[in-house]
Amino acid sequence: MNDEQIARVAHEVNRAYCLALGDTSQVPWGEAPEWQRSSAMNGVAFHRANPNAGPDHSHNEWLREKEADGWKFGPVKDVEKKEHPCFVPYDELPTEQKAKDYLFRAVVHALTETAR
């Protein structure tokens, strides 16, 4: 599988997990804006290039990417204001938010292994 295919699966797993938490802000991959698809593909590329990197590293990469794009902390995710409640150090994330990094990493590793 290529990075985009893996990113699509990881995105949909994240979307399903968010729905289970009552978060309906995630749209299906085909409706996701380019910046969101690109972010997922960057996360896939990171984990494929750094297979020993843990979920905390995944979050740190996401933070760096968001900061470079002008995002900051906000109590509610607001795409227009570029604010996100997960724009905090990994250790400050609630457990249910840390789980998304574990799931993302697991999907990348499982589908990378399947493709070999």
C-alpha cells in the first residue's frame, strides 16, 4: 500500500474513534480538505521512515506541522481560527486523545507489514 492508501485507512479509523467519543467534526476521507489529507499522509511517511518512533513522536510531529501552518491552542477545534484543543505537549493530552496517536501508529505499522 502507498502512503495515501494507508493515510485513508488511518483517517477513517480516527474518524470512527472520534464518533465513538461523540466528536462529529471529522468528515470522510473523500470530503476531507487537502490540508487534513496531507497531514495524515505526512504522519504515515513519518512512521514509515521512523518505525521505532512512539505515539508521542507522532503527536510531536503533528504539533510541529500545525505550528508551522499557524495553528495554536484553542478550547474547541476551529479550522477558521486554526485553533485545536490538542495543541499541547503529549504529556498534557487526555488519555482518549493519546489513544488516537496509538491507533494511527498501529494502522501504519500493520498496513506497512501487510504490504511487504
